[in-house]
Amino acid sequence: MKKFNNLLKTIFFSLLVFCSCFYFSNNFSNTKKFYTHAAEPISTSSSAKIKLNTHAQNLYDFLATKIKTVASGTEDETSFTIEKSTLTSWGVKTKWTASDIGKSTITKQEAFSCFMEQFTVSKLLSALLHDLPFEMFWFNKTEGISQLASISTTSTYGDIETLKIAFDVCEEYRPSTYDAENPTIDTAKVQTATTALENAKQIVNDYASLNDHQKLNAYKNKICELVEYNDSAIENPTPYGNPWQVIYVFDNNPSTSVVCEGYAKAFQLLYNLSTFTSPYLKCYTISGTMTGGTGAGAHMWNIVTMDDQHTYLVDVTNSDSGTVGQSGTLFLTGTSTGTLSSGYTFTTPSQITFSYNAKTIALWSNSSESILNLNTRNYEANYPTISLTLGDIIYDNNKISAALAPTENVDINFSFNTAGWSNNDYNWSVEWFSDNNTHLGEKLEDAPINANFYWIKIIATNKVDSTIKYIHSQRIEIKPKQIFITSVTSESRVYDGTMNITISNAVLEGILGSDNVLVDYPFVTAQVSSANVGEYNLVNLSNIKLSGSHKNNYYVADVTNVSSNTISISKAKPTCSAEYNEIKESGIILSKLPISITAKGVLDETIEGTYIWTNSKGEEIDPTATEIEKDVTYYYLFTPTDSNYESTIVEIKLWDTTNQKVPFFSKSNAPLLFKISLLCAVVIVIAVAIIKLNRKSREN
């Protein structure tokens, strides 16, 4: 009983633990909400990320991933926790001692400050804002981010266990109940951003055929067409939000407008979504101050590095109608007045000065190599242009060739547009790149040979000041050479219902030099003209794959009627079966026996045909005059009507006593049954007698 009571206790406590786990798992699972909006986060080039140290880059990657999930509407929390295990995997120092700061004791705040100095958070946030002009539309940068840590401390050390970074949310995207310590976004409002992003993508598609300079100019004009400057947001106290974001540029709503930040971010977003010819073309979003133009104060604009590798100012805000740069004087503009540290002044014709703020200089540096250094003159759009004439460049085992003037027997001809320029003003050079942008070389001997996609870059260098004035890059293809199969060796086989055959020893014609090229037979589909039985000496080939070290330089098209040795497709043997009732007595005539014969083909199809009965010698017998005998094997010859199958003889033993089991109550067992019956009767008589004797003995 005691053991039974203990068992009940064990079951009771197990159920209690299970119910507790179920309760807590359901309650804690609701602390993080996920949604399924279809916004697509933008993947931009991390041009500012490279300015961060290693620890900051790791944190950048972590936060950028989280930010994109928020922008896509798949997560509503905008505070992100980094566990100690993640921090240590980055090589971050998490434990700080008093000796690290030259003191006998260390406070929690001192340990936290030392820890955070590893990330240069201000510079990190600037990089995120620069590289994610769309994804951070919900972020309220005026409130910024909060940084909290869980720290184990004594008087001599502080050890960081977790780091939590919370991004404040703009009022437009906050839920009705908002907790600043645990900020969240209203994911239902993300759809507006999603629509704006799709509209921006459509603009990029609309201008995809333009050259680099034309694209940038079209983007500037389109932004100015879509929006006007939002004076109200500046003149009246307005919470930071959509008037500073790309959403109000691309929402196709004429009633929404933006300030300079929205103009600059919109230009950056269109750049990020685009593909450009020049590998040197880069766009940056810059913060600072401006005097003149739309008024003195904080300002945001863009800087663009063009194909000549010089950097120019682009102020889309002050290029809008009614502004000082509406005629294009602040688009891809350089100046000889000013420096990186003092600011740059432009005459438009009134003077306007742009100065970088401290965060911009901290991010992009103030060195002579910084992108913040502007060219001393405007970008010249009337650069020499090159037109490439590309014929079909077919692999010929020779290096690809290019020439400035149209020349016969040259793979690539490029001609010079002399509008305002002369050939004699420039030195010309050619560089080759693989399709994955691997530099192949600058000399003729570096030119590619093998069939593939490549890039050719043609560079025009000014002879006077060695300034590169134009770089034309174009994707080219060396196409594989077609070769031919002139004959094959084929294997004969039995009919299988298909036209497929197996080939080998294909003779390839057209291979150059000692190139190693073979047919990859397992992939090839080889067929004759019919699936039927017969002889063939022509083969059709398709899906021809090649093997060998030079296989990518050649191809073989599908081909019909390739010469072959004689191929014989011989008849197949059908699978036959018979159903009948077993004969157990003599006197039955063969023709009277109900029998069903079935024949199946190689494709499991039913085959029609005729059959005749024969003896062991294959001689036809008359079933109407043949009495079935014991232990005699009979034969039937099945002749199919389908000429792809051969006649088949099937053995059948209609009265087989070899393994025949005799029924227990058959006549052959009658003597045994009689003996058993007699024995049972004797036993019954004896039993009755014994019962009677017992009764008498009890009566006496």
C-alpha cells in the first residue's frame, strides 16, 4: 500500500510540473510579437561601415540586421539585447578592473564607460544612419538610442553580462501604448513605407537605360518634381518624423513634403537601388551647416564620386524650383574656394557655403584622402564618349583583341566621339576584369581567352594633367564554340517501349588544338527514330553535356541523324500467367477446363494474342480430344499480336499430386475415420459404466 501511495505522489507532482511549464511557456511567449507584413528591407553598400573599428563593425552588423527586420514589419521591438557569449565571440573585453583605470576601486559606471568606448557609439550610429536611408524611417534620431547593461560588480571589477541598445521611435510609428524604456513600432503602419519603397524602385527601373551621369541628373529632377520643401516643419515646432524621411518623397501623395534631410536621403536611396557602369561612382549623405540657399542652419546634402574619381557636391534641396541652384549650379559641382575644415563656398550667383559638422568629419576623416575633399572644378558632362562595336566573339583559343579604330579581325572595336575633343588629347588604355570583378590585367597578354563573361574597361587619360576624364566599362561575352558529333557507337538491346539507346565513342569535330573535350555520356539523351523492334543506323542526340578541362569553351547543339553502327532492337519476352481450378479427378477434357491467360509487356501493358496447347515436343495437341492426366506437364504457346514481343511457351501442370494435400475427410481416409469412431464409442461406453458404478456405491 505504501508503494502504491508513493506512485500516486510521483504522478501528482509530475503533472504539477508539466502544468507549470505549460503556463510559463505560454505567458513568456507573448513578450515578443511578430507580424507578417511584406515590406522588403533594402540591402545597401556599407560604405560607412568600413570607417568603424572591428568591434563597432560587429555591433553594426548585429544592429543592421535587427533594424531591417523592424523596417520589414516582421518585428515590433526596437530594443536589442546582445548576450555576453556574443560579445566575447567578437573579442570584446567585458570585464574591467580597477587596475585597468589606474585606481584601487572601480564603479559600475566606470566599468560601463570603459566597455562602451570599444564601440565608438556615436560614430557607429552615424554609419547606420548613412548606410540605411530607408530602413531607419521609424527611428527618432532626436531622442537617439539608450544603452543599458547588466553588470556584475565588486569594488575591484565590473563584468558586463548583457548589453541592451534601444532605438527611440518617431511618433508616426508608435503604437497607442508606448514605453520609452522598451520601445516598439506599430507594424500596421509599415505598409506606407513599403509602398514608398516600391515606388522608388519603379523610378530606378524607368531610368535604367540611361548612362551614369544621366541617371543621377534624372534622379535629382524626379525628386524635385515629387516634393516641395516643407517650410512648415521648420517654422513650426514639428516632432521629428516623416518630413525628414524618404517616405514623404515616394508616397505619391502631393500633400506631403520634406526638408533637406528627406531630399538627401531620397537621392541616396535611388543611388543604392541602382546599377552603374563606372566602378568608381559612389554616393554619400553628408550633414553640416549651410549659409544662404534655403537659409542659414543645419543642412544635409550629398557628395558623389564620379567616374573621373573626383568628388562633387550635390544639393538636391537647393536644386528645386525657386531655389538658388534651380539651374543646376549645385549639381555635381566643385569649387576652388574653401577647404574640408573651413567649408566650401559656391557662387550660384549668390554665395552659399557648406560646412561639415563634427560627426561627419569624425566618420569620414579630415585627411587628404577623405571623400569630403571636393574637386576644384565642376564635373564636365561633355566628356569624350566611346562607342563599342561588338560582334559575336567566339572562342578561338586566342586572346581577345580590342582596337581604338574599327579594324578587321579585331574582336572589339571602340570609336571616339570627337564632339569638342580630339584623339590627340588623350592616352587610351584597356583593362580586363572577370565577371566577379577580379582584375585580369592591363596588357594584351592579360586579355581573356576562355569562353565566359568579362568586363572591358577603356580609360581616356588627359595628356596634359593626367586626369582621367572618362572610363567606359562594358560587359562582354566570349561565347563557346560549337562543335559537332559526326558518329557514335551504339549498343543493341531488347525492346523496352522507349526510343532510348546507349552510346559511346562519339567522334567530335571542330575541337581546336590540343583542347581536352569529351562527351559526358550519362547526361546525353540518345534515341533512334522509333521504339519498335528493328534495325537502325541513325541516332538523334539531345541534352549533350561535355566533360574535360576545356569543356566550357565548347557546346554541342541537339542533333538528328548522327551516323551509327547498326543497332538492333530485338523482341521482348512477355510475362504470362494463367488462372485455373486445380484438377483432382480423372476424366476431364482439356478443352473443358476454364482457364484465363494474361500477358503483360515491358510497360506493364496488357498484350493481346492467341494461344495453342502443345506437348513437351512443341507439337500442337487437340484440347477437345485430350484427357487431363496426373503429373503430366502441359504447355501453351502464346503468340502476341504486338510484333515487338516474341511468342512464349508456358508450362503448366493441371493435375499435380506431388505436393497435394489430401483432405482429412476424403474417401482415402475412410478406414482411419472408422477406427477413430469405434474408439470414441468404446470410450463413451466405459465412461457411462464408471458413472453408474459410482452412483451405486453411494447408494449402498
